[in-house]
Amino acid sequence: MNRRRVSLGAAAIALAVPLAGCVTVHGERADIPSVRGDEAASVVAKFLTVNNRAGASYDPGSILTVESGVLGATDEAGLRARHTNHPQGNPGYQPLVFSDIQYLIPRQVGWPKFFVADAATNRDKNGRWLLVFRRSAAGQPWKAVYVASIAADRIPGFAKDKDGYAEDLGLGGTDLLVQPGRLSQGYADYLGKGGSGVFADGPATSQVRADRDAHARTPNSVTQYADQPSAGGDYTPVALRTTDGGALVFFASRHQSRATFRAGYNLQLDDDTKALMTGTPKTSITLSRVADSAVTVPRAGGGGKVAFLSRVVGLVTAEGE
């Protein structure tokens, strides 16, 4: 999935209970749905409007009004690079369209709050997009912080209460194989050191390590890698209970590569990387990327492993020396 992409807008949450007067239910204390259904729909509609406007004009500033976290960082950098290379915008832009939108709304106490929009899109014929929207506090706008493109037959079923609300698992104290709040650190450690038995083999795990080994030293370059967790603020993971007893977890991570080239090597860079470049790449280039991941996490003790359903990696900075 190209960097990109989606964003949602602002939906305020203020619930009133008509008793002997109008009593406000406070989101910081009461266990209430994170958003009303009609508000969630308004957020998605605003997201599409702003996203399509930014995609047509390559305007990096507007996208941050409806996106934040790892999604916002990826899309802002991508739009900034494209605007540099194509200041006239994209006259051939095809608007993003959602259909068959479903909402996963948990009951939550306190802030931040989140919900997930699950939609078919005109960008992906065989899959659906799951977008996580987070609101940091009362009076603050809803912003899209994660997106995952997942084949429809791989999206897990979600556990719901008697009223149809999803179950937010929080960051710790769960019965899962890996606590949601530890996934970003665990993944960074795995990529850097290997040896973890909790991640299933695949394109986002064993294949990444194999590709790095293959490119770490070539006749023209030596490349070093560094991986860091990213789990605070709007990068905080989101976890929803699935019907099999496990969870679907969205989390972010940061990845850096530093390539040093032999003297006289004719370095070729793509236009987007050039647009994001600071410094002059004479002997080395340091690339910083962020990864937007969605994984299934099984219960502890069952022999299952963490499996990636989606991983979107976006370049955010480039530095030449």
C-alpha cells in the first residue's frame, strides 16, 4: 500500500441522559462508548474530504488536520516530497471512495478514546481498510492514527458485548502472548537481535531480517540498521479483543538505515528521497522510516504466535553526508 492515504475528522462526544434534568456524562470518568455512530460517520466523511483534497493538491499541511501518529508522519512526508517534485499537484488524481463502512466502537473510561472504521475502498479490490481514529481529550479533533489494508478473508471476528460494542484491551494486564504496550519494543528488539519466538515468520519478520543480511555488505556499500519502539502519544498501540480470544493490535515502530558507499560510486536516488534529503550525499545516506503495523496476537499458553496482517513503511527523513 502506497504512502498516502487516509484521515478522519472531528467528532465531539457529549452524551446527555434525560433524567430529572440534563445530566452530562463525563468521558473521563464514565464507562461509555467512545463515539456515537452518527459522529463516527461524520468523522469519516471529513477524513475523505480532506484526504482527497490533499491528494489532488499534494498539500502536506492539510493532511495533519485529520491525521496524526504514524499515519500522519508517513502521509505528511510523502505529500511534502510530491509537492516539491510536482508543485502543480496531481491533475489525474482519482478520489478515494469508501463503501460498506462498519464501525468498531469500544466502551472506554478516560482519555484518549478511539474507534475503528472498517471499509471497502476503490483502492483495494480484494481487501478492506481498517482505520483507527483517536481523540486525545474532550474538545480535541478526531484524527486517523493507523491504517491497515487487509484481505477480507483475513480480518478476524471481533468480540462484542450485548449492546454491540467492541472490547478495548488496553496496553497491559491482558491474557495475551505479548502485552499490546510491549509489541513495539519487542518488534524493534527482534529486528535488531533476532531470537524472539513470539513472531511468526513472514514478510514483516524473517524476510526483513534476511533482506537486511543480504544487503548489509555489497561491493558498493555497507549498511547499518537501527530499530526503535514508538509507543507514546498518538503512536500508542490500540488493541481490540477478537472472537478467538486473542486480539488485533495496531502499533508503530521506527527504523533507520545508514548506507556508506565506496569512493566514486554513482549513487542513484528516487525523486521522493531527493525531495526529503538534507545535506549532500557524498559518502553516506541515513534514511529514517516509520512502520504502521496491524497484527493478531493470540492468548498466552496456546502455542500461537504474533502474525502480521498489514505493515506499511514510509520514509520520513533522509540525510546525506
